[in-house]
Amino acid sequence: LARLAHSGEIPDRALLENPAAGISSVVVESAKFPDRPPSVSIRCDPAASETLFDATDEEAWRWMAERLSGVAFLEAEPEERQIKRWRYSKPSAPVSSPYLAIETPDGSICACGDGFDTGSETGLEAALASTRALLDSHPW
């Protein structure tokens, strides 16, 4: 997360998708939340996140800055920056269907999430695909 000195070149759109190798998106937070100062979130892909997990904040920032050197609004050093780390996880034994639905005399019990096999790359994508499969399969 980086707070910029000024909003000069920030685009009106709130998202730059796949702007560079290893960077999955740059979300312009101040476009989503106008009351915030000019700020962006830089999100790395799973491989880069794993590589950078043990890096110092300075090493992680330098790695991202090098890859985003062509993005005009990130050219200047930010006023403030905060590196957040997390590991992407995948279920060790995904359920072989995209969701689980059990019919009972009292109604249905349904479960979906990233532990179901949807063929998606990340947990978030799997959870969304699982939910979509469930919603598309039942006449609600």
C-alpha cells in the first residue's frame, strides 16, 4: 500500500490488471474511496508473493518499483508505504466437485469455497467459481 504525494497522473479507473510480470494488479484506492488521500495497492501474483515473503520491506518495494517503472503515477517516491505479506494457500485435498449440496427433509444444506475443485488458480478464484457453480445449478 503506498500513499502518493499528489494525485497528478492517477487514472480515473480503479484497477490496472497485470501491469507487469509478477504484479497481478494495481488498485487505485483513492479512486474507490474519494475521501482517501491519493493511494494505491500493489498486488503480486502467488509466485512473486512467495519469493518476496522473506524479503525486507526495502527489497520488496524495490522489486515492485522496478517492474512498475513505466507506470507514470508511481514514478515519484511515495510519501508513505506499507508492505503487507501473506502466503497464498491451496487445499491439500480439494473436494472433487465444485460445491456440495445435500437435500434434507427440512431443506438444502449447501457449501462452496476454495476447497472445492473448480480448476481455478487461486483460492479466491476457486471460491468465486464454486459459488457461481452452486448458484447456477439451483433454481433459486
